[in-house]
Amino acid sequence: MIKSVIIGTGSYIPEVKVDNTTFVNHLFLDKTGTPIKQDNSLIIKKFHDITGITERRYAKPDQLASDLGVLAAQEAITAASIDRETLDYIIVAHNFGNLDYGSNRSNLLPSMASRIKAGLQVENPDCVGYDLPFGCPGWVQGVIQAHLYIKAEAAKRCLVIGTETLSRLLDPNDRDSMIYSDGSGAVVVEAREGEQGVVGYKAQTHALHHSELLNMGLSYSGNDTDSLYIKMNGRKVYEFALNHVPLVVKSVLDKAGVHISEISKVLIHQANEKMDAAILDRLFKLYDIDEVPNNNNVMPMTIGWLGNSSVATVPTLLDLILKGNLEGHHIHPGDKIVMASVGAGMNINAILYQF
């Protein structure tokens, strides 16, 4: 049976480290523009307790999101040991395209996929590049699309990239801005015979009642009326994710006839450590398992030192594990894992994959 197999992974983790003390002198305001009464040290401590974030990574001023995408893609292509001219598709997940340092104006002409294809020096015109704006679940959705091309015999080899520079769309007066970071991850997916590969998937869009939980809005300062910044209803996003993500994951496993006890890893979008842990706990409770066995091993986390880089979190996490660069975590032949994400839209998706 033809399967969609990940044959190479790559990631780019920006060099600029930004720890929580960077925000100690920020003026944090609420939605009305009123200063938050708590001392910043307490705001930052509470932020850390909830999200698990100690530091995050930002791109250097001369780096664009497409540049990060090229670097991750080059790693994935090298790891796959393929001729890049044999790629059928280059699928690039992102939210905001290229943003120059010091500006939050999105540049999407040409598309990110065209920029990255040119950056990779792929000449073949039959290699089709396109962008996929799907919120934080964009990269997972890109892998689902690559899988569908392969199952339809419309492609044999696809490159799927997630890249983002969220640091350039942050309202400095919004404490939620401390969550976001920059980065890129990529995989090469190929049609191969055997048991290894994508076993099942599911995606949902809950737009009617939840589309505005993440949106673009004005700075809380009220002084900047020309620029838009990332805004989030954190409590509602938390509730939404907890109520919906476990059900999507379970539906994928149930359709494949796989029990949660057979899953070695759950690679979930690194959005918020407390939220991700709650999602995993709720998932196991759906199987009448009250306590997640070996919790730290089942759900590896990078958010503590990488922050939330949106579409880049899951492929970066996968790349770090497969290359032995995430201490204590390994994936072995035959292991079944879940890759899942939730984000703006509100979109949810999950993939069951066997190594």
C-alpha cells in the first residue's frame, strides 16, 4: 500500500534569545488602555506559571520569514537525500508573510512559496509552490494536503514548510505578546510502499461562533491607529482547545482502530504549556484513563525555551526529536505518534503517523 512518508526533516531556530526579563520595564495595559495594577515582576511570573515560557527566539533584523523557511527546507532536503528538482509541491504555511524588521506591514507579493522556491534555486516549473494560511495548524494541514496529493497519485514528493516571524506583530503594551516567537520547520513527504507513514487525519474549522478568538486589532495604547497587532481572547481559546482538540484526536485514533495506549508521542502545537497538558489529560480521560502515564515522555515540550512560533512549533519539535536534539525523547521504528494543532480560525487538525 502506498503511504505518505516523512523522509527528511529540518528546522531553523533563530539565534536571538529573548528571556522574560526583557519585558520587566514594559507598560502593560488592559483592553481599555488602563495600566495593569500588578507589578511587572508578578505579571511575568504569572505568565510563566501558565505558559511555561522562560525565553523565546526572535529572527535577526536582516532575516525574513521566507529566509527562515529556506534554511529549514534546505535541512529537510539534505536529510532526505533527494534532488530538489524532483519536488512536485512546495507548500508553505504561515500567517503574515514577510514582515520587515521595524514594520508590521505584510508583504505577500510574490507568495512565500515562490520566494522560498527561488531561494532554494528550484528551477523545475512543474514544482508548484503555494501558500497555506490556516492559523497555527497550517503546517499540519500542509502535511494533510501533501498526503492527499500522494493518495490521489497527483504527487510523489512534497516539501511542507511552516515559517513565521510573529515578533514583528506584537503590541508591546499587551502582556499576551510575551507568548509569541519566530522560527521555521520543514519536512519532505514522499510516496512509498510499506507500513510507515500517515495512517489517518482529521481537520475542522469552527468559524461561526469562534472565528474572532484570535484576530488583528489596534494597540492597547490607543496611540497607534495605523497598525494592527495580534490579539487573543486567552481564556476563550483555552476553553475552546480543551473542549475540541481531544475529540478530534480521538476521532482519528478511533477511525484507525488505534487505542491511546499505543501512542508513543503526542506532538502538539506549542501554544501554552498548561493548556497543552490539560488537552492531553482530557484526551486520556476520553479513554477512561484518569492519569497520563509517563506524562513528560508522551508529550515533549519546547515552549519553555522556544515560545510559540505558530506554524513552526510542530515541525521543529519533530525535527529535534528525530535528530536526537531533545534530551530524553526518541522515536523508534514502529512507533505511532500524533501530531495535532489548534489556532486562529478557529481551526483544529490531527495526524496519526507510524514510523
